[in-house]
Amino acid sequence: MKYLLACAALMLAAPAFAQEAPDRAEGLAAWDRIFTVTAHPRCTNCHVGEEGEPMWQGLGYGPEAEHGMNVRAGESRIGAESIPCDACHVTSAAANTVPHAPPHIDDAWRLPPVELAWLGKTSAEVCTQLRDPETNDGHDIASLVDHLQNSAFVNWGFAPGAGRSVPEGTLDALVHDVTVWGAAGTPCAGDQG
């Protein structure tokens, strides 16, 4: 009888076991895939620091090429100090079907906040940055996932069209990995744990 009761208790608890939080190793593996995306030139070329110099690295324009026309997004992050991003980049929902043409997104073109600079940063630096709302534009994991799912920029990054390179994986995979990383406690390599 004790055996039957123990089996019944285990069977009832099985769903709870299946829903346990991912462990540190799963979280670190998810982070590695996240960093592969954040380190891709499609992302780092706009995730630049205070200098506001968007790049064309790794996109066929040269190894360290700055964005064309000497664009500096400056403090405004929209290029108001030099040439506004939307002088070439188009705010529209039109498809990006013409190779080498200025890209379209259904949002106002701008660089991400300085706090989200990724260009030249290590995995540990970006990991530490993204898990802290003080350095990730105020996001907890739920709002970070929401941002990934709803940002026109993020969506364009995975589907820029016209033969442009894209990060490894899919947007759905990135959302899944951020969710796993968050559920695992946002571990970063080098943390004590």
C-alpha cells in the first residue's frame, strides 16, 4: 500500500517536476546563444556607444568600416547633430525587397540607448549589462521578452530582406532563450554559482 501511495504522489507531482526552473547550465547555454545574436554585426553595428557612430562591420563593406556618409547619431541617437537616420532609412511598413536600398521599418529610425552599447564588448560584459535594468534601458525579463517580440528594429534585424545578413537562429528562438536565461536566474559566465 505504501508503494502505491508513493507512486500516486510521484505521478501527481510529475507536472511540477516538468515545470522546474532551468538550472544554471541551461541558463548559461541559453546565454551563449543570446550572445551569438547580440554579437552579430546586424546588431552591434547600431548598438554603439556614446560616439554614436553606426558601423558597417562584417556586412561586406570592410572589416572596420563606419556607416556611410560620415553619419554620427550623436547624443540625440537620431543623427540630429549630423545627418538624421531618416534621411536615408525609411519609416514605412513596405517590404525590404531591393538589394542595397535604404531599409524600411515601421518605426522612427534611431540608435539604441547608449546603455545598450554592445560593439566590442565581451559575452560577460553584455550578459552583466542585459540582466540589470539600470543598464538595459529599464527591462526586467518579461519586458525584455516583450521588447524582442514587438520591436520593429528587432523584427527587422531577423528579416532585413534584400540579401542582408542575419543573426544565427530565429527571433522565436531568441525569445525562448531569453525566457530560459531569465528563469535560470540570468547567469553569466564567471558568476559564483
